[in-house]
Amino acid sequence: MTAGKILIVEDERVTAEDLRDILTQLGHSVTAVVSTAADAILEAERTSPDLVIMDIRIRGEMDGVEAARILRRRFDIPVIYLTAHADPETLSRAKLAEPLGYVIKPFQEPDLQANVEMALYKQAVDRESRQRRERLSETLNAIGEGVISIDRKGTVTLLNSAAEDWTGWTQSDALGRNFEEIFRLGPPERLEPVRRVLSGGPVESLNESSVLAARNGTERAVAGSVAPVWDHTGTISGAVIVFGEAKEESGLPFDPQYLATAPLGFELVLESAAMKQVMGLARRVAASEVSTVLIDGESGTGKDVLAKYLHSHSSRSKQPFLAINCASIPEALIESELFGYEKGAFTDARQQKRGILELASGGTIFLDEIGEMPLALQAKLLRVLEDQAFRRLGGVKDIQVDLRIIAATNLDLRESIRGGRFRLDLYYRLNVIQLTIPPLRERRDAILPLASYFLRIFNLRFKRRLQGFSPQAEQALLAHDWPGNVREVRNTIERAMVVEDSSWIQPSSLGLRPDLPGAMHIPESSVTPAFDGMSLGDAEQTMLVRALEKTGWNQTRAARLLGITRDTLRYKMKKFNLKADRPG
Ligand SMILES: Nc1ncnc2c1ncn2[C@@H]1O[C@H](COP(=O)(O)OP(=O)(O)OP(=O)(O)O)[C@@H](O)[C@H]1O
Ligand SMILES: [Mg+2]
């Protein structure tokens, strides 16, 4: 039996009390007993009951039928009518509120019980299917973006449903044909970007004012991006075209210069041509229903921010975004974090626990540093990607999920595949769309905009009024190689602002030392000047190096010496670019 919260609207005291007793005995809770339509509406709003039992004839200006209609329309609360005698006219009017039942007075308990149960059941089912429909139409609206994958020779290997709509081809008809037959872009030279990417070029946008002719001849303006797909040997294995409506493309794709996404609280600076190409693709990928995305780029290039961007620009943005860092969580924990466990799955499992795969369902999972995922788990992850299903540890039943998985790596996964540390099949499964963030030294036009952006941010945060960079400081910024990428810029500016006394940042406060690659290569920590001008980051790095040297680069002993776990040590070593084979 479904127990429900029920509101009673009945102006005969005795009947009302009878109803209350019976319903309570049946296990329902009665939220209130009222006698007028106006009170019914007030109570419904206040307590949102699952069901209202309503006398058709009640005192006051508004009768039960009218009140029921309002409850249904305004609050989606269903009604069972209670009626002694009703004229045909009232009865036909009563139907307008789509009542879920009629109970004739004087009522019989079994009759009441059956009506109430049916109504609660029907309401639950209706509500669920309505929600499902809403979710579906939300995704359908978002599936504007067509995705076509082609191999090196230009043969179509994938056509998503939006691309089917756009081109008029079904995937099964299109597979094996040359993309030029399916993706008929005019004029013909409009396909040049695809050809350039196939011959080894970076991500490109389709030319403006490209027109796509569907199979039946209808033409529509499209815009989009073409990105290379690399195989595990590092050669181009094909390309992916992500495209959609052209209208938003007028003017700058990103206007203003900063993209603010309040819910996740981050901003992205896009002041470089290379980054704009990547983000043009990213925006379409976000809106497409592609369920796996691989982000690669050196440490500090902005993989985390890009992952959040993808989530917040997808139809899943209101659902959870959960991240797990495969490098910083001990191996034994990653599995239970991801999959959760059943009570008793292992000694410590006193309670059932849901993993992030389950908690994020409907949303996005960000698997950071995927290259560090243990091999055995990689196989399990592959299954999640293929079936959108998994089992809790110690569980026997499959749990179905709906997830977008974004994986990021700063390792060369191809190298890991060669070394037997990464599964080839997982690589291909993740590699549907690969977003590569170029290192900062390859997009030098972004250095000054980024520096100014961080200056602005830290001015606000530190309540400072620094004006900008002296010409020499700008020179120094431009000349530096930024091995720590955007994170290094951020940390450099943060530190410079703390030490700078004048209102323009001078080269000396930047403290850029080309002889120390990756010196400020640290995670999100705040850099505060320590004694003798050393930043926290530098100090941390020095401590790490000292501990490692003292122990002959034995990571276990060094970790013990520092009082941190081995995993944390490994993580920090990676952040600071400290290699185990480094000469002491
Ligand atoms: N385009 C950008 N605009 C503004 N800030 C950025 C941009 N790219 C990166 N950042 C900032 O740089 C820092 C490093 O970025 P992020 O953490 O995303 O790097 P990452 O590639 O994930 O690095 P790692 O491989 O070390 O995890 C963050 O503070 C981030 O906010
Ligand atoms: Mg990261």
C-alpha cells in the first residue's frame, strides 16, 4: 500500500472526522481538515499533500469543483470527490478537474480505501512518466549538435542521431561511405578544413557561411569544428566533425572576453587563437550528447576548468558534477569511491555506500589523471562506459546510470599503452572526442591577457589597486617559457602582487627564474611570501627535494619523513615535475 499525505475538504464535521480516523488507521497522514475552498488552496500550498479528498458541495463562494480545478492546475495535486447527490451538470463540470475518483456518501470504508489507493498509485505513476518525458525533451532539445566521425580515408564511422537529422542519412546507410557524400557542404572548398585536419592539422572551425545539403536537397546554414583523432601510435586515425546551427556564430563566439559560469564559479580567458579553436569545439561537444570526452594537456593548462566548462554548458548542468583524481587517491580507495559498496562487502563496510558513479547519475563524472588508474579498474570502467551500468562492490545487481564521463590526462597515454599501464580498448573508448589544450608556450598570445586577468582577480581579492605591468615586466612575462602553464602564471602574478610595492609590477617581483623549470608548478595553493622571499610553493618543493635526497629518492621513506602518504608524495612529485631518476 502506498501511504500518502492527504488533505480533507469537508464541511460536515462528523464526516470529516470519520474520514480522518479511517485514513489515519490506513496508514496515511492527514495534513489538515478544512471546510472551505479558500482554506483548501492555502493548505495545499502550505503542506503540498499528495491527494485531496474534496466534498463537491462546500460552503463559501467557490465550490469543490472549482477548488479542485485550481489545485490540479496550480499545484498538480489530484482530487477524489466526495459526493452525496450531484446533478448531471455539476458532475460534468466536475470532470474538468480530472478527478482520480468519486466516493459516494455515506461512504463505505473499503470503497474509500480502494479509491485512495488507486489515486495515490496513479498520481505517482503519472508524475514519474511526466518527469521522464520532461527529461527526455530536455535532452532532445539539447541534441542539436551533430557528430560525425570519419577514419583517415574519410569513411564515416559514426553518425549520431542529430547528424542523422541534419544530413537525412541514417547511421546504418552512412557507415562505410565517404563523408563527402553524407556531409555535403557547399561550396566544395568548404570541406578544406576537414582535409587539413586529416592530413595532420590542429582543430579548426568550419568556414563561415557553410551550407549543408541534406539527402533530400534541403539546405541549411551550419557552423562547427573539425578535430583530429589520434590513434595509440600517435598518428592521425581520423577526424570528428561536430556541427550545428550557424546562427550563434555571428560575431565573436565568445563575447565578452571572459566566460563567467556562476554555478561552478570559474572564468576562462580565451585570448588566444589556438584556445578559441579548442573552445569552439568544446562548446559544441558540451551541447552534443557525446558521452565520453578525453581532455589532454600538460599540467596547469586548464583541464579542470575545461571539464567544468563542458559540464556547465551541457544539458546536464543542473545535475551533479563529481570529480575524482586517480593520482591523489590511494589505489585501494578509488574503486570504492567510484563504485560504492554493499554492507559487508569488506570488513570495514558497516553501511552500504553509494559511489560517485551512482551519485553523479544524470550528470558528469570527471576522472582526472586517468592515466594513473589501476589496470584492473580500467577494465571495470570500460564496462561502465559501454553499458552505462555497474555493480557496487559486493553487490549482485546492476545499477543503471546515465553519465557523461570526462577523462583528463597530462601523461602521454600512448606511452602508457606501450608500457602496458593503460588499456588500449579503454583508450579507444575514451577517445571519441579528444580536446587537446595546447601548452602556454604554444599560445603565447594568451600570456598577457592571462596575466592581466589574474591581476584583476587578485586586485579584488587582496583589495589592491595595482595598475598593470611595466614594459620590462611584460617583456619578462613574454620571454618566459611557462613550463607550469596557466597555473604558473596565476601563481607568479599572485606572488608578484604580494611583494610589489609600486603600483606597476616590476620584473623583479615576478621572480621568473628560467633556471628552475616548473619552480612554481604547484596546485591550487595560495602563494604567500615566506622568509627570505621564498614562496610557499618553493618551500614545499625544497622540502620534498630534501626529503627525497636524504632517503636516496626512496619514496616510501621520504613520505614517512614528511609525514604524508606515499600517494600524496607521488602526486606532489608530479606536480613539481620531480622525476625519480633525477640526479641527487
Ligand atoms: N584559460 C584560463 N583562464 C583562466 N584561468 C585558467 C585558464 N586555464 C587555467 N586556468 C587556471 O589555471 C589553474 C590551473 O588550471 P587547471 O587546474 O584546470 O589545470 P590542469 O590542466 O587541470 O592541471 P593538472 O594537470 O596539474 O591537474 C587554475 O587556477 C585555473 O583556474
Ligand atoms: Mg587538473
